[in-house]
Amino acid sequence: MMMSQVMKRYQTKQSIQRDLQEVRRKEIQQLCTHLNVLLVDKMNSRVEGAYINQKKLQSHTRQLQHHSANLQKQSEQWIKLLDNFNEALKEIGDVSNWAKSLESEMTKISHTLAYAYKGEVENSQSNTSILE
């Protein structure tokens, strides 16, 4: 009988050990599952953050391209405006030179006419003095 009691005890202990091992195995499995969920969530949050940053960068890049295109158009307009202004200044310079040239010629004509008139007056006076 003793042997049977020892055997029974042994079997009971073994059964308790198996049950305890099964409980520990389930706890470890639950902990591993929970750890996996936490790790995946952490990775997903990092991936989500990277994705959000990428979208922001793409948006900023598009805005920068748009602003650069507008700046280029505005610069081209300014260049055209300055070219037109320079051309107008050249034309004013040409008109100014033309006016100075015309003034010089008119002065020469005026002096020539004055000289010619003075010569006629002197001739007529000398003719009148000869006649007298």
C-alpha cells in the first residue's frame, strides 16, 4: 500500500506540475503576444510619423516649387520692364542729341542770317553814303 500511496502522490504532484506548467506556458504566451502588440504598435507609430513627415515635406516641396515659379515669372517681368526702360532712356538720349544738334544748326543759321543781314545793312549804308 505504501507503494500505491507513493505512486498516487507522485502522480498528483506530476499532475499539479503539468497544470502549473500549462498555466505558466499560457502566461508566457500572453506576455509574448502583448509584447508583440506593443512592438508592432511602436513600429507603426514610427512608420506613421515618418509617413506624416514625408507628406509634409511633399507639401512644402510643392509650395516651394510654386513660389519659385512665381518668382521666376516676376523676375522675367522685371527684366522686360528694365529692358523697356533702358530702351526708353536710349530713345530720350537720341531725342536729346537730335535736339542739341538741331539747336546747334539753328544757332548757326541764325548767326549766318544775322551776319548776312548785317552785311546787307552795311552794304546798303555804304551804298547810301556813296549816293549822298
